[in-house]
Amino acid sequence: MRILVLQSGGAEHFLAAARSVAARYPTADIIGVVRASDEAGVQATGCFRELYPVSSEGERDASLQLGEETIDLCVVPFESRLGVYNWRDRRIPICRRIPRVASYNGRGRFRLWTLPGWWVGSVVCCVGVRAIHKPAVLAWIRLRRHLDIGGLFGLALLALLARGLRGMTRSFGGKRGLGVLPDERRRLVLFIPTMGMGGAQRQVVSFLSRLDRSQWDPELLLLDMPDKFFEPAVRSLGVPVTYLNRRHEFWMTGVAWRLAQYLRTHPCHVLHSWMHYAVMLGAVAGGLAGVSTVIGSLRSERPSRFPWFYPRWQRAIDILTVPLQTAVIANSDAVRRDNRRWALIPEQKLVTIYNGINLAEVQVPAREQVRLLRRSLPLPLHAPLVGIGGRLAPEK
């Protein structure tokens, strides 16, 4: 039995389709048509009996017309669920008149078709479904955004209610359980969206490197983002890193709910969130999970100064989550004053802690280097000279 597998998307999905075929037909000869740029990596897997590299769609069409070998099954892997935009790939088994066709979609579903059924299904998907697919997707994206915002406010209100009920329980002499927590050291969870290149991320590393580990047992929670610049530094300190991976769900509501679930199954004494969105989501999750101490660390001025990426409802959710915070840290007095007015934060909850700088790491140039630098610049020899390095973006 000879099975043809076409590459219609990324190499990983192509290989996943080939492995699925091999599991179903272990004695079959699997033939692959692969992009030339992916040939070396695909060849190294040993999944294919024969492999034909192509560099363009036209070259692929030509290669499939060569030879008279019988193909018993053609597998068309498309990364979407229905493959409504894969007509060029769908027509290949039709033109070759391959008796059986299989699809392998983005959710890993393997489905067999007869050639007539494949022909009808391809026309329905690529003509009928495609006509309404894009408008429906755009409508769902807009609806999903509103549902996400509504869900976030709903979780915040639920967290406030839970906090109030716990307060009433304590006032009547009840005890608030934190779950199974170590007695010798207190458990600290730091939550930050990403450990990519940035000043807040550098401060997290500095904080963890100077944390008294005899008193505290830290863990870092973050989202799985491409930029992981400072993660190796955190791991080198022996601090565990856990991803709250995104799935097919709402964005902010999903992150807050997953964080709350994690804190309930892995209870902690202190939740410390860094950066604006994390502070807001951490307050909601900490309130739902019943964390005793919830701290937010703000690193910039109020969101109204950055209208190009903060939504209009941001102030409402920030005000709503203030009661869920035990304390809010600002890295300057200006940030403290600005966010106090923005979110109506009580003064007793605010504290200023400036960014720490390790002077031992500061390299002071020699006097001769300073003289050479001044001579290279069109400035008077004794004029004051200040240099600064930063990201050229509006918020900076």
C-alpha cells in the first residue's frame, strides 16, 4: 500500500500527519511531498519511504504528475479545522484520481473519504463555507472580546463576594484554612506575564537573587511567550517556573481562572504580581483562591497616559480590584501618586520601593576613555554630559 502525504502547512503538522498515518497503516510505504526548506529536518525523522522536495506550488504540481506508480491513499493535512482555504491542496487527489483521501486537521482528527465524497466536501467547504467563514470568524472575535470582558468583571465580583464571606467567617470565630502549607518556610508565588527583555523582569531576577531562601520558598508563574530572555537566570537560582499556557479559551478571564485554580491546588502565603495586567488578574485570582496576602507591583504611571493600548474599561476593573489587594508597591513616588488617583487606592495600601541597582556591576570608564569620548563629540570639553539607553516607544 502506497500512501501520499502532502505538506500544506508547517513542518510539525506535516510530521504529525505522517506519524498518524504510520500508526494506522504500519506496513504501508509513506511518500511525502515536502517544501525544500523543510527537507533536511523531515528526512532526519525517518518517517518516509520516499521524499520529494519542492520549492513552489507549481513545482509541486509538476512533481505529482511524474511517474505512474499507483497511490492508494492521499493524506491532506491542513492546520485549520475545516480547511476552507486549502483548495489547491484539496484538488490534488481529485486531479490524480486517487481512490481514497484522508484529511488530518488542526485538532489532530484523521478522517477517511471516498473520492466522490472528498470532491463534494471540498466544494462545500471551499465555496459554501468559505463564503460565510470569514464574516462569522470576525463576528465571533468581537463577541468573544465582549464575553471575555464581562467574564472578567464577573470573576472580580465573585472574588469580592468570596472575600466578604471569608471576613464574616473570621469575625464569627471561624478559621481560614490555607490548605497544606509548609511550617518552616513561607511559600511565595510571583506572577508576571513574561520574563522577556525588560526592566521589570530584571528586577524580578534581582529580587529572587536576594530573597532569604531560609524563610521563603518562591515559585514563578508566567505565560508561555516567545521571549524568555531572563528565564535561564531564574532557573539558575533554583526557582521553579510554571507556565499558565493559553488554550482555546477567553484570554483575560481564562488566565485569571487558571491562576485561581492553580493557587487553590498549590496554596501559598503570598501572591506577588508584577506589571499592570498581572496586578489586576492576580488580585482576582488571589481573591477567588483565598490567598491571605496579595501584593501588586506597579512599574509605570496610570493607564490613561497610554490610550493607544489600554481599553476604556480598564479604570473600572482597576478600581474594582483594589479591595482585593493587601498592598500595592510603586517604584517611584510619581507612579504611586498617579495610580492612587487613577484607581482610588487608599494611601495606607501604597508603598514606594525604588528599583535596586547593584553598584558593583557598574563599570566606571577610565579618565582617558572619558577624554576620548568628549573629543569625539561636538561639545565643549567641560560641558555636562548625560547618556541614556532606552526603548524608543511612546510610553518611554
